[in-house]
Amino acid sequence: MVLQSLVITLVSYMGQLRIAIGSEDGFIDSQKLKSCMENAFDMILKGQSCLS
């Protein structure tokens, strides 16, 4: 048996990026992770729009 504390899967298809994140129970605060990921992607999008 292999324990995996955190698994992140990225799939890009037809111009859309899908991200799936899984973890062991109690390993990560899911609401905090979701909030951090949303903030990170917002910063990436804002940075990208400045380059265009």
C-alpha cells in the first residue's frame, strides 16, 4: 500500500485546463487550498493580460 499525501492532476484539452487535487483526510484544509489556488490563478490571469 502506497500512501499519497497529495495528488495533483492537470489535463489540457480543447483549449481548457482542468485541475484535480486530492489528498488524505485531514492533510490539507480544502477551503484554504481552494482559496489559494483561485488567488494564484487570478494573479496569473492579471499578469497575462498586462503582457497582451
